[in-house]
Amino acid sequence: MPDPIRFDIKRQGSIWKLTRDDKAEGEYSHVDRATHDAVVRARELQDTGTPAQVFVQADDKSIQIDTDPEPGNPDLANNAAAFTRLTPL
């Protein structure tokens, strides 16, 4: 199995920088946006069979972010029938 592609998010001044295997991938003003983008990219790679990991570097700690697919919402099963009303309000 190949080594996983590593996405790192590190703060430099007021900017959060995203790297992929130490190569620049983007700059963000908010860590949540950088994390979202990194997780999306990691999931896309995992869908093709390429392992990928996401880490946020904060306060001299490395925090690994869960990149597992989100489970389906059971409330939206059957075309969201639970939220459909057939009679007028």
C-alpha cells in the first residue's frame, strides 16, 4: 500500500496555509474553511483508492482530522417522505 498523501494546515501569521505533501495548495483566513477543503480533497483521493490524511498543526500539536465519509441522513430516506405533507396547512 502506498504512503498516504498528507494534507497539513498550519498557521503563518494571520493566514492558514494548506499543503499537500509539503507543496502549497492554498491560503485561508479561517481554519474551518481550510479544513473543509482539505477533507474534501482527501475524500476525493480516497474514492479513487489513494489513501490520504489531514492534519491541523496548532500549538505545537498535530491533530488528525477524520476523513471518513459522512453517514447518510435517515430522515432524508424515501425522498424525504417524513418531511412531505400531502394536505394543505
